[in-house]
Amino acid sequence: MRPKPGQAALLVLLLTSAVGAHSAFGKKKEKPALPSQMSEQKRAVHALNRLTFGPRPGEVERVMALGVDKWIDWQLHPDKINDTALDARLAPLRTLHMSPHELVESFPPPPVIKAIAEGKMSIPSDPLKRAVYQAQLDRLEEKEKDKQETASGSTVASAGNGKSAENTADSSDAQTLADMESRELLDLSPDRRMQAVLQMSPQERRALPLALRGKREQVLDGMSPQQRETLMAINNPPQVVAEELAEGKLLRATYSERQLQEVMTDFWFNHFNVFLGKGPDRYFVSSYEHDVIRPRALGKFEDLLVATAQSPAMLFYLDNWLSVGPNSDVANGIPKRGDNWRQRARTAGPVKQSKGKRSGLNENYGRELMELHTLGVNGGYTQKDVTEVARVFTGWTLKQPERGGGFSFDERMHEPGDKIVLGHRIKARGEKEGLEVLHILAHNPATARFVCNKLAVRFVSDDPPPALVDRMTQTFLKKDGDMRDVLKTMFTSPEFWAENEYRSKVKTPLEFAVSALRASGAEMNDAMPVARQLQNMGMPLYGMQPPTGYSMKAAAWINSSALLGRMNFALALVGGKLKGTRADFESQINRGGAASPDAPPDLPGILAALENSLLEGDVSKQTHDTIAAHLDDPQISRRKLDDPAGTPNVGLIEGLLLGSPEFQKR
């Protein structure tokens, strides 16, 4: 959502001086020798800004009433927090609780459709699932037909797209019919609407998404979750999985009461990053986040390290499932043992290598395990250690990943013999070798320091105090990597509560967007427009392709185009232009102590109320004066010669505050 031309000019005028006052946006404040501590109200705001995705209306007061320290302890024990309201919001997103195998079965990827077309698999009997499969089979058949016609030279090019005139006419007729039927669909009950779609011809179903453009929610209204998913999956099954995953993340971040658990889940996903866009990984990522990371986000580091190492998402993302020991049975063409295995072994040769198949030792996981997951780039390991770790993890593989298969250890792929890792002799024990290496890495002091420093960067400062990292590291080693104890050490440190750390961390795009949703009391019925805005801001959910994950430091996110993108998001949110989401700025005004916007407009009072509500009054004089000086601008006051008491544009004031340097920081 871009501001209107008049608004754009106003934004530049309003924010130039404010941004200039904070030209350091990401610059660190000078640290006093002995940092002064925060007031109790600031402690509440600071705790909410650091341990959650941002305070919601009235939450600062609730935390102060409970006591900041008690509230932090409450957040450290998410199992004690009732989150049933969030569960109700997530209930329609059925894919979030499906196993990878169930996801593949319900939302078939191209390899499954191809296997069915070749007679290697059968179509499910469930009518809704069958509709999805049949639509994909029809599409595959159409593609194959086009290829054959093109290859045989029988295609008469039409409009330069390589399709026959007859096919083009059929497509046009199908589109016309789909347009007519889409209008009729809106008058039917949800069940009859679903049946009407199922009875359409393949051509009509393919044309339906274009016909429904802008009407999707009307057509889906009243349908069951499975019906909604089916209707969307007819066009693109894998996209349903990806969209519900993104929606689930945004709903959890915005509405979960277990905020620290969600913040830590996001932290660990970023630490053990996988990429949604890599083939079958989209079918593994949901389970990876839900079953591997979230339950262990506040537990012991070693448990999380082992779980990620054995997860299909990580095995596929870093290609370890393809890694074969150079001296293994598979590499040497020795077949599985059976009645005639000795005779077959004498005639068998080494396996032939081909694209996408097991092709030898793969060091991707071994390298990232030490560089990014445990020791850090300066953690004291060598290239020899990388190779040895890769040899250790040969045989850690997957069974049919294209069909949602899980972790499996294949002895025949495993490199035989002892290995030497970081000076430790790892005796030949098959799968247990990997567990031994993970144990060694999880208890290495370099790992403790690397992880604790990264936690301090997320929660305290882009350049965390060494003394704090030292204490956290000691706790990590003493408490066997228990994250709850490590976080307690950080949250009770004077460095965490130092006055100069208040609103000193620049928000990532995800943190900014979700904090704006929470601060404005937004009701989000469709999270996908927000997800698309995050993509525009350079942080697509689950979309970081390199294993490094997204940066948590200001330098990666602060520039003029990024600031404009954030302002556009804020204006779209408060201006009602973010489809499926509605901000509640009227209650913000009332909570801040101003009269309703329905009363005679008091713009200075409205500005003060929004400053109190959105920023707890923590607005610099520069930002306040800049906005206050332009309250009479027609873009805000909406006063005209024939209507001097027009209803003010309260949303624009709120949008400017959400885009202010103060709100950009946590």
C-alpha cells in the first residue's frame, strides 16, 4: 500500500526532522560506566518490548499490577499459560497439525501426481481429496498434450503462446462460463457451492481462480476448513500448505499469550534455519516448527540440537539425506544382504551417480552444524573436522522425502571405521556416532559462548556487554544448556535493565509488523496480506535461503527504502487498506484519555492520546513537535472552506506514530 501523492509529500515533511534526530536509528547509545536502572513503568514497557512481539493495549498496566519479575517468570513457564483463544484462531488451519505424510496425501506435490499418472499410486477415496488430485491430473494431462502437439508440429500458434486456436477457443469459453458460474456461486449455500465447483469441467475449474479474483472470501464464507482448503488446493495444493504455515506464524506472534515461547521459537528457527522454497521442504517445515522447535524452545540446547539434526526439514535442506560414505556398501555397489547377496556382491559394481541422487560425501550439514549451530565461525574447528563430522553423519537419511517420509538411519550408506572430531576419537557405532558428536558440540564452551552471545544480541544489544555474555555462558555450562536458566541469568542482569538499553534495539520487519498489529489492537481475519507486506519489506516468512537466517542487527534493516516500506505498512494498517485486518484506533484514543473522534475534533488531544496509547508517552520532543506542527494540514484535519469541522484523519496520525523512530525500536 503506497501513500497517496499528497500523503507522500506530507510524510516526507513530517518525518524528515524526526528521522534526522534519530539519524543513528541503529547507532548504539553511549554506555555509561555504571548504567542507571529503569523506573518500574519503563521496566514493564522494556520487558514487553523484549520478551514479546510488543505490548498490546492495556498490557503495560497489567504487567505492572502483577509485577514485572512475576510476569517474566510466568512467561518462562508457558505450560502454565492458558492459550485457548489462540487455539480457536488456529483451528481452521488444519495443515498446522498434519504430519508431512498427511500433508503430501492431502495436498499432493507434482511427483505424487506424476506417480499416479504412471499407475504407481492410487487416488484417495475421500471425495474432496479426489477433487484435488483429479484437478492436478487434468492439468498434467493438458501439459503433456501441449508438449506432444508442439513436438509433432501440429500446433497452430495462437497469439504467440504455442497453443492451438481450438485450445484457445476452449479456454475462452471456459473462462466465460467460469465468470458466469462464479456469480451464481455466491447465491448458493456453502455445501452447494462446494458441490458446484466439484461438478465443473477441468477447464472451468482452471479458469475459476481468475473469475473469483476479489471474491475469494465471499465464495469461501461459511465453508468448513476442509472445504476451503479443497477449493484453494484445486488450483495449487502446495500453496495451501505454505500459506497456512505463514498465517499460523503471524497469528501466534500476534495473539498468543505465550509470547516468550513464540519469540524463542522464532529465534531458534532463525538459528537452525531451513528454507521453505526448497522442493519438498515446504511439507516438512510446519512439523519442524511445531514438533521440533516450539516444544524445546525453552528446554535444553542438546535436546533441540539432536531434534533438528534428525528432522526431515534439516536433513533435506542441507542435503545430508543424500550423503554417502566413500567406503560404504552403497558407494561400493554392495547390495543388501539376502539369500543370494554374496553372489550379487561379486557381480555388482559401484552405484552410478545421477542428478539428485546419492553422490558421495556431502559436507553441508557438517559445516553448518559447527559454524552456525554450535561452535561459531571462530570456534576452533578445522576443515578436517568438517570432513570427519560429515563422515559421522553419513547414513542419517530420509525415506521417500517426496512423499513425506521421516528420518531413517541406513547402515549401508554410513562410512565405516573410527573418526576424529575436535580431538575426540569417535568409535565406529553407526547412528550413535552422530549422537556422540552432537553431545560433544552441545557441551563445548565455544558453543555456550556462541549461543549466549546470539541470545544477548536478540534480547539486549547489537553489541552485548562481554560481562553479561560471560555470566550467561557460565550458566549454560553449569546448567547443561538449560535455556530457561540462561534466560533467567540474562533477565536478572543489570545490563538487561540498563537505562541506555530502553528502546535501543531496531525491530526487524517481522517484529515491526506484528508489534504494530498488537499496539493498534488489530483484528486479523486474513493474515496473508500481512505476509505479503513482509515480503515487500525484505523478510518473507520462512524465505531466507542461506542457512545463516535473518540478521537481528540494525544495520541489516535500516535504510531509506526500508523506512518507507514500514511507513507504507503502517498507513495501510490504520487506513483500512490491509485486506482482512482492521485496526482499532478509536479505542486507542479513548484509552489515551481523549474524546471520541465523533466528538468535536481536538487534534492536539487526539495526538497526545495516541502517543500515550501506542508509545506509553515515550515520544521525543522532535517527533511530537514535527507532527503537532502539521495537525492543521488538510491531509490530517480534513477541514475545508465549506466544512471547517470535518472529521480528522486519525488513522494518519496513528500511522505516523507507528512509523516514528520511537516505534521502530524496542
